Amino acid sequence: YQRRVHGNLYLALVYNNLLDLMGFKDTNLLFPSEESEKRKHKLKRLVQGPNSCFLDVKCPSCYTITIVFSHASKVVVCASCNTVLAQPTGGKARLTEGCSFRRKPE
């Protein structure tokens, strides 16, 4: 009987240590941190939401504002001075250096 009790106790200790190593014990599932929510897939978050948005991008040479989609798949050029504002990558578009931007309110 003592071996069985000690065996179960040992298994419980191993299980608790395993949970600690995996990081499950110290996370709150009802109130996850913003960092952990941003890392999750858009459909696996507590509240589902898109990763993309529209941006107001200011041209560094002529200071006109152009609306750019954050995941643009084609090169975005300024309408007035033909300066390249954003270049596509595999996911999010890369803004050129010197461009300031802000997220459009929803």
C-alpha cells in the first residue's frame, strides 16, 4: 500500500513539474495577456479579429496622405510625386524608410 501511495505521489509531482515547464500553471485562461493574444492565430484568440488594417501613410517628400492596406500585395505609389510608399512582402507590406503612418480608426 505504501509503494502505491508513494507511486501516485511521485506521478503527481512529475505531472506538476511538467505543467510548470510547459507554462500552463501560471497562465490565466479567462484574462490572457495582450502579448499572448497577439501571438495567437486570428481565429484562436479569445475575441476573434483580423490582423490587417488600413493605414494613413504620409509621403516623406510631398507630405500627402495616402490610404494603404497593411497587407498590400502590389507596390503602392504616391499619387502626386510617384514615390514608392509600400512594397509587398509575403505578409504585411513594408513601408519605405521615412514614411510616417497611423492606423485608421475602425
